[in-house]
Amino acid sequence: MAVLRAAGNLKRRFPNDDEFVLMLRSIIDVNLCKFLSHDVPLFNGIIGDLFPGVGLPKADYAAMEAALAEACGKHNLQATEYFTLK
């Protein structure tokens, strides 16, 4: 249900974008945070099989990544690549 809500929200924000891309983005956004680091390649393989040839444009998370790095610094945490991805 969460994937459908996310897909609907993306469709409202980007009504002219390809629906395959919007659905792929919503599946990844909803589910990626639930996996452990060693499960991510398997998830990416399944997604690649379900959506062959569908590529996602690189999302611009620069502002969020900068805020995340700042918050990690304040709390004495390391903003590793995996932590930032999740």
C-alpha cells in the first residue's frame, strides 16, 4: 500500500514523467531503507529484472546529504556511504 501511495504522490508531483520510472522510484524509495547492506545488491538485481531497460535519473539529494553530514557531525556519528544511502 505504501508503494502505491508513494507512486501516486510522485505522479501528482511529476504528471508528465514516465510511469515506469515513477513506479520504480516509489518501489526503491519505500523499500530500500528496510534492507541490510548485503541485501541491497539482491534487491537491485530483482528491480533490474522487473524493470529491464528502465533507468532512473539521478535524484538531487545534495541539500539533504549536506544536512545529514552536519547532523552526523553534531552527534559524533560517521556518515558512511551506506548510512547516507539509507
